Amino acid sequence: MLPAAQNPLQAPYCRLRSVSLGVLTLGIAACALPHGALAQDLAATVGQPPAESQEATTPQPASSPEDADHIAFEADTIDYDQDAELVSASGNVLLRRDEQSLRADSVAWNRQTGQIVASGNVHLVDQDGNELSTDRVELTDELKTGMMENMLLVMREGGRLAALKGERIANGDVILSQAAYTGCDVVDADGCPRKPSWRVVAKQVIYSDTRKRVRFRNARLELFGAVQIPLLGLTVSTDGHAVSGFLIPDLRSSPSNGVEIRQSYYWKISENRDLTGSLSAYTKAAPMGSIEYRALTDKGAYQITGYATGSNKIPIFGSTSSTTTDSVSAFRGYIFANGKLQLDQNWSVTASIRRSTDRTFLRRYDISRDDRLRSMIDVERIDEKSYFSFAGYATQTLQAGRDQGLIPVAFPVIDYRRRFEDPVLGGKIETQLNTLGIQRTDGQDTQRAFASAQWTLRRITGLGQEVTLTGLMRGDVYHSDENAATSTVIYRGEPGWQTRAIALAAVDVKWPLVGEAFGGTQVLTPRVQLVASPSVRNLEVPNEDSRAIELETSNIFALNRFPGYDRIEDSVRFTYGFDWQFEAPRWRIKTTIGQSVRLSDKPTLLPEGTGLTGKTSDIVGRTEVRYRDFINLTHRFRIDKDSLAVRRNEFDAAIGNTRTYFEIGYTKLNRDISNTIEDLQNREEVRAAGRVAFANYWSLFGSAVVNLTDRKEDPTYGSDGFQPLRTRIGAAYEDDCMQIAITWRRDYEATGDARKGNSFQIRFSLKNIGLR
């Protein structure tokens, strides 16, 4: 929406200054408007009608019954010449027609020709919310502009167009001479004139009211009043809709491709469809083309993006050496498509496709840093009582040491759930049917199906305790083959058909205690939980979805601490802990601590180092401290129950506001787990990012990620204890209508033809020009 223009009479330092059109634009039309431009007040809010005079009179000329589209006419003084059918109005003149309005010092209306001439502080608002201010304008009886002098057009979307004069031609278009356009605000917060960061100056501008377009001829882009760049084929929309045309080019350099210039063209096919085509030219690689197509239908939205080029690539998997420099020329590309269709109130389809021709394409061309690409489709039905999903997933690995044949394809994945009200005890019953099929071209195949029913009853006692009772019964059927292809033994399960029965009962009690403390309010909530389950045949069935287990505050009180369905804790365990929350003006502190005790000390399926092995678990906790929106500190930890060693130490801090801030994060996972468990290895990492704003519009920013894992913590990881992964430093200028950013980035690891080294990027964007 267009920001309201400021009234100079209200500005504390400019309240006595008279504002003329030339002064108000202050450089927008400095090359277009004469020095003798008439003074006029253009400070009223866009779209705000003038105050109606109580003494205004409204003539009632005769009109035919079909003339329902008449103009409402008000003024302080109105003269009507019946012989010439000429209406002359002066003083607070106001004309209204549909959603259009015009006010001026004086208006002459010839009812025979339909011509309206308004002069003196003319202010016209059209049906799209665009605001025209001028000294004198000729109008039709439909309030369409004709001849104009010394005009300023403030568009609803924020653009401003000033011109020396304008003239309507036969087809209805308006030709503007000596014009200037900008997307910047031309007054500051105090209402004083200010010079815009950029403007487009042109000898001629064509304004089409029917097409809602402004076309420039012989245009130049002027930056900071000094740099001028020629512009070809520039078109601007006056109704906020997108316009076909060239976008602002991107400029960058990288060690893999050299200097890159990327030029894009945007094509608005229709109101609900568009296409963007881009061509990138490199000094060290062949050109690359890309296309993005987007559509919005009555059922949903989708987009398709594709990249294509031909260049040399270095294989990083399956070759005799991962550091080989032998490259081969090949077609390379990437496709990404996703969308969602809402078929009716309940049924929907969500789909996504991500595929690359090789493992280094996305990183070399800086499209994505993902190490895997997932494609999926999911058909869902959701209503108040039930949920149904029929889905499938396929993943392409981009990691150097992973065999694609060992990456699973999950299809079909079917899940159905339904809730019922318990007619006996008043609780809730949820039933679930689930099936999963996993196929690998070079690895283990697994099929799973189960049916379950869970009963839950929640009650509040007279003393304020929250008591939740839960009962669960489930039956599983598994089939697997080629189990020996899974390297981790505890994930394999027994081949062939396997069955499993699961029963579980739990009681969970919370007791919130509220009181005042330290000038604020605190809530201390002790919590205890008892979960009982008979022995479960866990290791006899494969483990496909419950591998990366980590004890933390988010799952310490979960009925099953495993992340999936293939593993479930058995025996009897008792979990205890508390939540504490303190709130005071500007401050908030939240803390959670918990630990569990298993009543049976028999060996479990959990590996050493997960925090759950043995009779007593490790101690986990999380603390968050917030001061307004300025400080946010979060700390997560896990302490070994025996040695009190810190097995997990994670710290995140954010200090500052949206303009100037500093963020730092540190993670150390000291699980002490066997190297054969690939999903749970030790890691240590530090992350930092920040931005410092200065001089109103300038800022410096940077970020870094450093791997601190050494060979003792993970001999297979290859880190030496201090390994920068990626650093970035840059500077940016951003005001209300322009953004310029220069970024330096360094990559420290080379993968195939994605080389390590320094990269530079220049980002330049203008509000209302060259952006979709």
C-alpha cells in the first residue's frame, strides 16, 4: 500500500515552508519541470477526500433515467449558465464518480461537450487508488484525464511519476513529456523534501489507463544523482500487478565458474500464470539456462523450476579415488517442482520432485547446499475425526561416500487414524492403521504393517493436579530380506516374516504451583510419569525409522523415546522432573529438567552413550532466558548419570534487534558411542552470525560455521579439530526503495568439480522495478 504523504505544516522544522511540486519531488522532475512551477499543497493523504463545506450547494440538472452513472458535484460557489450548459464552481470543489474523486480550487464543466477543466491544487484519485496532483487538467465526463500541466502521479503501490505536461491521444493513452519516475519516498518522516536514491528520467512516457501501464522511451536510470545507466523497454504497472520485462541482472564470481552474469526475463502469461527465463554466462564454464513456471488454479498452486547446461564434472562416488581430477564433459541439470491441490474440503494432494544429474551440480552453481534431495507425493483426507494419508518418498543422495543403491525408496506409506469418544469413562480413543514398504536396489528391503488402539483420559483433581491415563495396544507384522546388506547389526532384524505384540500403560501427573517471586510471577510444575510395558521383540524386526535416538527434554516424558515405530521401550520405568517458568516485566525464564529410572536392569536395545542405557538415565535439561525482544539465550544439556560428564552441551544466543544483532551457537555431542553406530557419532561445532547497522542505511554483516570435531571424537570424519566450513562477510545499503549488497564467501572444502575458494556476489534491486 502507498504510505501516506506527510503534511509539511505538521513538520517540526518545516512547518512554515511552502511546498511546490518541483520542491516536493526534489529531483524526481528536476530535469523535467521548469523553475517557475506553480506552488501547490500536495501533502494530503492519498485517497483522502477533502472536507465538505456546510455551505456547498449541489445543482440538479435534468438527466435521463438511464443516466445512472452521473457525477456528484459539490463546491462553495456554483454558477450555472443554462443557455451554454456551463457549470462553473470554485472553492473546495469536489467531484465524485464511482470510486473516483477530484478536488480543485475551481472547475468549469461544459455539459454539452462533456469537457471538465480543473485548475488550482488539482487532486485526482482514480478507481485503482492512484493519486494525481497537477496545476491544471482537462477531463472527460468520465473523469478521464486529458491535457495536464506540471503533474505528479503517486501510485498506489508507492511509485511516483512527475512530468512537465501530459496530453491524451485518440486511443486514450496519455503522453507525458520530460518525465521522471521513482519508487522512493520524496519526503522524510518530518515532511521535508529529500532527494530520492534513484529515479528514471525519460523524454517521453506513455501512460495507458486501460492497460494500467506506464511505458518509458529513451529512459535512463540515475543513482544518487550521479550515475546514469540506459534502460531499454522499461514498463511499470500502476495497479500493483506484475509486468513482463527484463529483471535486474545478478553479478557474482566463484572459483568453479569464474565471473557470472545472470540476466532474467519475466513473462506474465496471465493473471494466474507466469514464467521466468534466465541465462547465466561464465568466464570459466559454458552458459547455463533456467526456467521457472508458476501457476495458481482454483484448486491450488504449483511451480516447476529447471536448470540445464553442459560442463565438465568430476565423479565423487564410484571412482578409484575421491580426489581424482579427471573430468568428463556431460549434460548437467536440476529439476525442482512442487505444489498442492485442495480437491475439496477434505481431500488434498501434495507433491514435490527434486532431482539432479550428479552430486556436485547444485553446489558448483551455488543453487543449494543440501546433501540429499527428496521427492514425494502425499494424498490426504482430513476431517474432524479422522486422518488418511497415502504417500511415497524417494531420496537422491549427494554425499560423496554414500551408495545410492543403499538409499531407501518408501512406497507405499499408508496411515489412517480415527478418534472416538469413550462412552464409558469419558476419555478418548484413537485407532491407527499403518503400513510401510521400503525398497533398495542394493540393500535390505522391508515391509511393515501394524494396527493400534490408544485410550487417553485427562482429569484435573480438586487440588489442581493434571492426571493423564493412557493405555495402548498394538500388533505388528514385518517382512524383510537381504538383511546382511545393512552394516549396523542392531538395525537388521531377522529375515522373513516376523510378528510383534505391544502393550503399554502409563500415568502422568503434573501439579502447577503458582506464586509471586522477585517482582514477577513464577509457575513451578513438578511432574512424574509411570510407564509399564511387557518385554517386546525389538531386535527381531528391522529398524528403519528409529535410529537417531537422543535423550532430551522434548522426549523425556514421551511414551516412546524412539523417533519412529520400529523400536519401542519395554519394561517399567519411572520418569520425574519439573518445569519452572518466571515472568516479570520484560523478562521471561523457562527451565525443564528430567530423569528416568528403569525398574529392570536387564540389557536393552539402546546402545551405550544414548543416555537411556542402564537402570537410570542421564539427566537432561533446557533453559531459555528472554529479555524483551533484545536478548534470547537457550541452553540444552545432558549429564552422564555416573561420571557427570557433559554428553550434550548446546548453547544459542541472540542479542540485538532487527537492524543490529549478534548470534552465536555452540554444540558438543560427547556420546561416547561405538564407531559402528553411524547415526550417533560425536560432533562439535560453533556458529556465529551478526549485522551492524550504521549511518541510517548502511550495514555490515557476516557469518561463519566451524567444525571443531577432532579425530579422537570421530576418526571417520576427517576433521583436525578446527575446520572452517563456510564464512561470509558483506556490506549492504538499503533504504525504502533500493538495496545494494556485496558479499564475500569462502568455501573450505572441495567436492569434485565444486572447488574451494573465494566467491563474490553483488546484489542490486530497486523497488517497483525489476522485481517479481
